Amino acid sequence: MLFSKSKLQLIPDSEHIVLHGTPRDARCAVVSGRILLASKVPRAVTSLTVRFRPKQEDLLNPAMSISCLSEITCTVVKDGRLGPTSQELPYNPATMTHEWHFSIGIPGNISETVFSPSAFIAYELAAELRTASVVQWAPFCKLTCAVPIAVKRLPAADSALLAIANESVSVAAKWRDRVELTTIAGSRVVHDSRAFQVSGVVRPLLKGMRLLRAGFEVREFIDGPFESSSHTSSPSPRGSTVARCSRDVNAATLGMCQDSVHINMEFPPCSVQRRSGIVVDQEIQISGTLQIPKAYDDIQYDISIGPIKVSHELVFAVSIVDEVGQVHNVRLSSGIYAFPCVSSAIIDLPRYENSSKDTLLAAGQRWTLDSSTAERFEASSPWIAGAADNAGDRMFTLTSPPEYTPFLEPASLTPAYRRVAAHVRVFNMAT
């Protein structure tokens, strides 16, 4: 069949949908894209629909889909007629493709995309095209295709959550009045597939202790509707580590530079060490770089409202040997946020879905002062209102809009207009 060699392709303008604000106050988003039908000959399409719907469960994946959204349908072509919100381009013989443009409105209160061991929320765009069949016994020919699309959420620009997340991290705590730990970071926001710089300080409060190990971790906590009833995992999972950088500390490797963790000390330690570790007799600064994994694979974005909740924390962990030789694992945690990385320069820009239909309605013009009229008016009277009455229509001339040049100083004005402005300033001072 000739139509069986045709190919339907769905190309969204963006691979994700970004919602701003909580589900209660977020505005609707628009999903736009193109549909391409590759065929050797032009064909009359009788029906073409695009659906935004939850992704179905995979038989090989034990997790279950819990999205409450049914589907949102956009009719591009119905009964051979183009929909009001769509656009159709003519058949291109050079590329042998037929193209349509579409747009769908998505409500701002839908749940974000997330994957957990027991449940997931995912969405996809599906296109279905029907045309008259070339075979008599077949009522129609149908082509379908689907592409995944992620729903992401960011805090509103004026929200308190965004203000807290952008603050720097400086958290300190004492452990049994023996040692004080401090965690320092430039922000509480981490982005997937990017490096996160963090540092910590170990300050001794008691003599005779040694530092064996130091490192940083980003831990993720997921709370879903099926987490407690899952028999494959523990009843109440505490969380999982999604990013880690650590190293063992001793005098032999202190001067070696590593990519993950660096040790900085004001005074070099003693070169002779009978025991492992570094004697904590001064402040020790530990800096590291956490490589955040890719989203939806090893880390999920923060979700505070929804059937699945996700949160993260930054952990500064050290192993310390006390004065009697006992090893203690000390941890200092602080809450952080995993947000999608979206350019702030394009967040509030308007969307032009059908730019080819834009039409210039009118060209702007402006009225300017004529130089000769302004000079004659200067000699007669300093009153601008009276000068306008005396000059009549000859005082103004219709000119085309000038080219844009930055206004730097009044010297760019004409000499006649500058003299008129000087008379106005003198008159204002006199009054």
C-alpha cells in the first residue's frame, strides 16, 4: 500500500512545559509544535488530532502511573477542515512533506513529572492522522506517533520560596562540645547535570581528636502513595544518596590534589604520624564539587504539593576519632532545592504561535518643530502656548520616523529647539 510508506512525525517546540507558581496560582501554559506527514504524493487529510495525555504503564516497569489528568485534545483537522487555532502549510514537493502547526493550552494545576520506585507521573504528546483509503474495503488509513514531554514547576518570581532558595547556605552545629561543623554554599538551589560547589569547616573544641574521613552528599527523599505498601523495599525508606564526593584524610595524601575534595589548613600538619588521620588542632577547611546527575534518572525535582512529594538535603559528613580512640560518624545536614534550569531571560516573554499571520496595520509618524518657524518664534515671544497660536499650521511639519539613536545629552537637539528650551527654563525661574 502506498500510504503505508508514509511517516507521521510530531515535533514540539520545547521538550518540557514550565509552570510558575504553586498549583493553586500557576497560570496556564501553551504547548505548540509541528506535525509533519512525509508522503510521495499529496493526500487529503480528513482528521488530525493532537492529545496531551498521561503516559501509560510499561509492562516491564513495576511502577504504576498515578496521574489524575485524563487527556487534553486539540483538533487540527476535522472533516477535512482546519481548526481555528491551527495552521496548515501547503504540500512541499521538494521535501515531500505536509506540515501543520498546533497549540494546546495546559492547566497550571497539573502534577509535575516524577519517577519513583513504586509510582510515576509522566506525560506525552500523541498525534493521530486519518485519510481516505486507497483500497475499497478499508474505510480509512490511520497513522499515529507519540513523543514524551516533561512538566516542570518553578516558584513564582515574587514568592518567598524563591527568595529563601537563592540565599547562601551557612549552617553550623556543635557535636558534644568537642567539634564544630560548618557547611557553606553559594545557594540552596542545585540543577541537574551540573556541578555544585560546597565547602565545610571543622573547628576543634577539644584537644586530642583526629579526622579520618570527610565528604559531602546530596540525599533525596520521596514520599508517594505506594511507598508504605511496597513489599520490595523497606516500609519507611529514609532516603537515597544521589550525589557524593568524599575522601579519606591522612598526612600522606593531604598534599595531593583531587578533583572531588580539597583539604586546606592554615598550618601544615606534623609530618610524622603514628596513627591514621589528621590531628584536629586547628580549623580545617574542606571544599568539594558535587556532580548532580541527570533529572528523572538518578534525581527528581523538588515537589511540595502532589500525590508524590520529593525533597533534598545537603549533608556534610566526617569521621572523627576521639581522645580515647573511638570512631564517631558525625553528619551536618541542611535543606536544599533541586530546580530545573530555565533561562530567566525567556520566562516572561510573550508567545507568538502564528507569526506568519501577523500584519502591520499602520506605520507611526511624529510631529517635529520646523527650524525656521522656531527661530521666528524665538524673536517674538517666549510663551510656548502663544507661539503655537501665532505660528499656526506652519510651525509643525510631518516627517517620517527617524532611525533610533540613543539619547545621550541635549546637544543632539537642533540649535533652534535648544534656544527655545533655554527661554522656557528662564521663564520658569522667573515665575
